[in-house]
Amino acid sequence: MVEPHNENKLGTMPCGRLLASMSIPMMISFFIQAMYNIIDSMFVAMLSENALTAVSLAFPIQQIVNAIGVGIAAGITALVPRYLGQGDKRTANQVANSGIFLNGAAALIFLVLGVVLPSAFYRMQTDVMEIVQGGTIYLTIVMCLSAGVLFGQYFEKMLVASGYARHAMYCQGAGALFNIVFDPLLIFGLGPFPHMGIAGAATATVMGQLLATVLAAWLNRKINRSIHFDIHRMRPALECREILKTGLPSMITIGLHSATTFVVNQILLVYSTTATAVYGIWIRLQNFAYMPVFGMNNGMIPILSYNLGNKRPDRIHETARLAFRWVLIFTVTEMILLELFPSGVLHLFSASEAMLSIGIPAIRIVCISLPLGALSIIASASMQALRHPMDTLLLNVIRQFVVIVAAFAILSVVFHHLSVLWVAVPVTEVISVILAWFLYRRTMQDVERSI
């Protein structure tokens, strides 16, 4: 039986203030995570280049673990506020508890794979024993103790879904700070700590993730009155299927990113290894530039979902309009800065003269795509929150793999000139934003009809 509706700030606070309060902490969280990854790589690189290579080669597997955690969390973030908005706390609680079961099952699977997979995974890629041995140690630790990243995503997104985005930011910040402090202590054996080398990097990483998880779980128990965690409900249920269906676009999107980078690099290697380095720099710049956008869509999803369940199309439209407007301002500003100072950005990566000759015109071409890509990302997140996950999946597959790979391949075959290939990035975003706008309008029309 549906309980009487109890309104919360997702349905009452003015949309502009609500979106800012939900999104800004998430933006800060993404910046924290970026700092976490950069500093982690810096300390590992101090061991040796092979150590850094070993950690880098672990990236695809780590992305798979992260994709599962993000997908389950995305499903929770979309579904829980929807049921709360409908006043159906019973189903909202069942969804939340089913999420714990799914993450527990995933953690168990990765524990088993972490014992049997890492050595074979590295031997398949290289015969350099320092990389194989170091990478096996690193990947074994992060896979066997993947519960931290899985449940961390879950409990943090539970806070976000219930309107406590600022508290989720605190948890992520605590985990990242722990990793930053303990990385050098455990890697180099400073003070009373043992010298663990690459194992120290993995240990600091998983311990930071576990700390963030414990804090987020504790905060959910202490302040999250919307959800009641019950061990008897942490079991397979119909809600598991709904969570996975809703979160599938997020899982596939993360997986596609790695696949696209690999294929595009194979095309660029025909021209030079420096071209692949420039593309790698662009990927890092793009991810950094989109942090405000990712923060915005993470803050926006629970608002849209809640007000869909609460049958408030006015709040849905206003929130989405604000999100589109704000990310456009962010990314146009970033585009202008990159157009004006491409060499300065490349020098941050110790660019050689050869890299500058390729990179400066490349950055000026590809950065045009930032505002268009931001609009597609917000449209994609909106559709996911508004019960159109398959439209989100379609857009993400076309934008992040099909069109960009095809554009690079066709331009390479037709022109066979490196300077022309960079046009593939803005061309991809032009095609994608047209598709995104069509799918988004259809979604909003369906929302109007259903409400």
C-alpha cells in the first residue's frame, strides 16, 4: 500500500537553489576524484616507469569494476527519488536494499576474479617481468577489495538521492584525503610504515575507498530518514532487474570510453605516436572540462526523478532548463580559454616542439565540441531520470563509439592527413546533439502525456 506523501526539499525548494545545492557538492566531489587520480599516478611514477605502466594497464579492469558500481548507483539514484516522490516508501526501501544485494554479489565475483585473473591479464599484454609482477600485485588488491568502490558509490548516491549531496561530498573527500596522505607513506615506507612499493599504492587506494564507504553508510543510518535498511530485504527481488535496467546506460557508457580510446589510438598510430599522446591529453582535458557537467547531471537526476513521481512537470522543465543553461555557460568559458591558451595547456604535460606543432591546432579544433557535448550529456541524464534509459543508452552508444570511430576512420581514408582528423571530434558532437535534442523532446512529450 502506498503511504501518504511526505514532501521534502526535492519537491519544495526553488529549483535554482535546489539544483545548485545538489550539484555544487557533486562538482567538488569530481574535482576531488581528479586530484586523487593525478596524485596517485605521480607517486607511483616515482617508483619507476614500469610501475606506472603496470598501474596504467590495470585501468580497463578498474573501469569495469567502476562501471558496475556506477551503474547500480545510477539505477538507485533514479528510482529511489521517484518512489519517494510518489509517496511509496515501501518500494523505495526495497529498491535501496536490493542495491546492497547487487553490490554484494558483484564484490564476491570480483573477489574470485581477483585471485585468478590478474597474472594472466598482464602476461597477455607484456613479457616485462617487473610490469607483470607489480601489476599482478596491484590488480589483485584492488579487485579482491573492490567492495570499497562498489559500496562507496552506492551509499554516496543514496545520500544524493535523498537530498544529502553535501554529505556525499564529505565522504568522497575523506577517502581521497586518506589516499593522498597514505600513498607516499605506504609506497616509500616513511616513518613507522613499511615500504610496500606498488602494493602500497593499491592498499592506500582501497583503504581510502573503504573509509569513504564506512562514513557514507554511517551517515545514511544517522541522517537519511527516507530509507530504512533491513537485512531481510537485502535479497534478490524484482527491483534488482529494474535497477540494472535503469543503470545499464551508465555501465555501457564507461565501458565504451575505453573501447573508443583504443580504436582511435590505432588510427592515430598510423601517423605518429605523438598524435596518440595529443589525443590522450585531449581526453584528460575533456574529462576535466566536463566535471561541472557531470556534477550538474548527478545533482539533477534525483530532482527530475522525484518530481516525475510527484507529478510536477513544471519543476521538471524548470530544472532541466537551468541545467542546460548553466552547463552551456561553463563549457563556452572553457572553450574560449582553450582557444586562447592551447600552448600553455600543453606545456603542463611537458610538450615537446613536435607535440606543440600537432597539439596546438588540434586543441583549437577539438575544444569547439565542449558546449555541444555538454548539452548531450544533460539530455542523456534527463532521459535516464525520466524513465527513458534505452534512449540514453542509444545516445551514448552513438555519441561515444559509433559516430566518433566512424568519423576518424572516414576522415583518415578520405584525406589521409593528420590535421584533418581532429575535425572528427566536433563533427561527432554536432551529430550527437541533434539526435539528443530529438530524443529529449520525445521524452518530455511522453512525460507530459503520462502526467
